[in-house]
Amino acid sequence: MRTVGIGALGLIGGLLLAITLRDILAHALTDTEDTPSTVGMILASLKPTLGLLGAVLAVRLDRRHHRTRPGDRGED
């Protein structure tokens, strides 16, 4: 159950990072009228990519931290 919670928090963190990055990149890259469609596709794929990356990274970091804590016997 702990892993699901950590994964959900990582997903939310990744989505918030993606929204922030997308807003910054959208203003920087779409100031011109001749913006290629590939930039739009990249900006659209940021949310699912960073959301998934955030969830995976959060779970891996938690497992590493949980495994290396002194005095922990692996009980959850």
C-alpha cells in the first residue's frame, strides 16, 4: 500500500513539473508564427512522460531509502 501512495505522489509531482515546463517552453518556443508541428507534439507528450517518470522515480527512490535505513528489518 505504501508503494501505491508513493507512486501516486510521484505521479502528481511529475504532472506538476510537466505543466510548469510546458508553460515555460510554450512561451519560449511558440513566439514565432512559423512554429513546426513537432514542437506541439513534444509539448503534448510532456505530461504523460514526466508523470510516468515521476511515479517510477519516486518508487525507486523510496525503495532505495527504505532498504538502506539502519535498523530496518524490511517490515512494512
